[in-house]
Amino acid sequence: MSVYSWFDDCPDRKDRPSLKWGKYSGRDILPLWVADMDFRAPPAVVDTARKEAEFGNYGYAKCHPELTDAVLEYTSRLYDWKIDPNWIVWLPGMVCALNVCCRMQQDNASQVLTHVPVYPPFLSAPGNFDLTCTQLPLRLQGNRFSMDFELLEKTPTQPGDLFLLCHPHNPVGTAFTNEELERFSRWAEERELLVCSDEIHCDLLLEPNLKHLPLANLNPKIAESTITLMAPSKTYNLPGFGCSFAIISNPDIRLRFKKAMAGIVPDPPAMGFRLAEIAYRQGEEWRQALLKYLRKNRDFALERLHKMTGLTPYSPEATYLLWIDARELKAENPHRFFEEHGVGLSDGSDFGSPGFLRLNLGCSKNLLGQALDRMERACSSMVQK
């Protein structure tokens, strides 16, 4: 099987306990919503999972040195970031990490700041700990969303406030430039903020000339006040195995983070540890092929969406997620409207932006084409009214 056929020939998940496909079970609605790709994981990962399953013992596990070495080699090779093994804190997922950050700052922060639109747990986590969530709209410049630095300067903060940064950004797909990150870091340093930088999509840069720069790798000062979140789950399609990690160079912050986890956050499962190592060590050829496939899906979708009356799509620089402004469609609820026409997208209201939609490009081109056909017919029906 060629590596490209892994993307054209996706497993049929309709009758499996899948969050993505199960949402519309029994209904003729194509699911392009939750950030879960339909593709098989890299061949080496699948082969390893099969061997581990056949081993037959599924007991508790701990991170083994081979995985730590794989992470250190990976961050050095892809981001020129030299990290210490002691900086790594293993986690079963990103959402719990966002909540851990809020929990650890519960008595230190007057607020939690974040950009909008943004991945919904960024907006819900602060409230779980009675913290105010201050939403700072991104600024649309041309066809690209960026940080609104004028707004940042006007926003009142107190030392110890927490900023939840999504970098690269979900859902708008922006890969922040070095200049943008430097301006943001200066602002955060001056305000004495703690930054949690969710960089889970950092290996999915769709523009070949882009290279991810971890916020904590900008300079030693911002590193001292940054918690970086990473995982192989989005890149290598392993979310069901729950293996993520935080990188925290500041020992005091790392200790407080671990205390906030204590007794609540479990370790990743044994299979998660093992498959993470294989993905990092043997998944590069597959990742490069994935990026080529996602670029083609992105360009194909943009070409079609630009022709649909009432929709304005924005080209993602990173992630496999495409952000769409549907406010001109004149539908009372664009999300429900497209569901009624057989396409399940993510509702922009959940991201803090009513009237917008998020489309998941992580599917076969054939399925994407079917969904776009349905969307085109739906938009045409609105024009005819």
C-alpha cells in the first residue's frame, strides 16, 4: 500500500463508537466537525499497535527513556529547541492541561485572557475555577487573522494573570510569525503574565516555507513564564490513545503544575506512550505525505467555497481546519442550516464567534467533494428564495 493510499482509502467508521461519526448516526449528514482525521495512523504506528495488542498484557505503564529521547530529538530537529528531560510532564490530553493551568492560578490570577475565536475549552476552563475569561478578538488583516496588539496594550491586567495562547491557532489556522510572537512575549513579560501556549497543531504547517517557533524558545525570559503543551495526537491521528505532555522549564511553575494535577490527572495509557514514540521516530515520511494531501484538500475546498454565495473562507496556514464566515448567508443558524442539507460542521458560536463555521479537511478528497457539493446546493437554495 502506497503512503498516499492511506489518505484516499479511509476506514469506514460509521458503525463504530466514533465521536465524529456517531454524532450523526442514522442520519445522512457527513461529519466534518470535530478535529479528528479520518485517515489511518502511520503504517509503523499501526504495525506497533498490532504487536502490542498481541502481547496480551495491558497493565499500567510509565514513560520509558526511549520515548523521552524521541521527544528531545524531535523538538531539536523540527524546532531547534533543546529541552531538558526534567521539563517534560506527561498528560492524557490537552483539555485537562488547560484546566490544570487555570486550577494552579486560581488564587494568583484576577482573570484568564485568550483570543477569540478559539477552541471551546479555552473559553470554558476558566469558569470551572471561578475565574473571569477575558476574550480578546483577533484582528482580520486582509485574509489573515492576527493578534490585535493595540487591544492588548489597552487591556488591564495584573501580575499572575493567565494567558491561554493557541499557537498555531485553532480555528482560524494562523501560524504566528516570529515578529508577532516577539511582540506578544514583550507584552506578556512586561505584564508579568503566565502563558500557557497550546502548540498541539505545530507540526501541521501547510505552507512549505513556514517553521514553527515555540513561544518558550524565543528567549530565556519568556521561557521562565511559559507552559508549552504538545502532543503527537493531532499530527499522527492518535487522539484516542491520550498521550500528551507539557514542557515547563521553570521548576517552581512545574512543581505548582504537578500539584494541581495531583490525584486528578492520570498518566497516559501504556499504548499511548508506545505509539507516541513510534510516531515521533518513524512517522516523518507519513507526515510529509499528509501535509501534501491536506494542502490539496485545502486548495480544493477554498476554490469551491469562494464560489458559494454567502460564504467567505479563510485559508489556513496551519492545522487541517478551515474557518468560514457565513454571516452573509442570511441563515438564522448557519450550523443548523448545513446540517439540514447533510453537512455537519463545527458551530462558530462554540468558539465565541456566532455566524462562523469550522470545516475539517482531514478526510478523503472524495468525502470532502461530496460535502462541498451539498454545501453548494444549500447555498444555491438560499439564493433562489
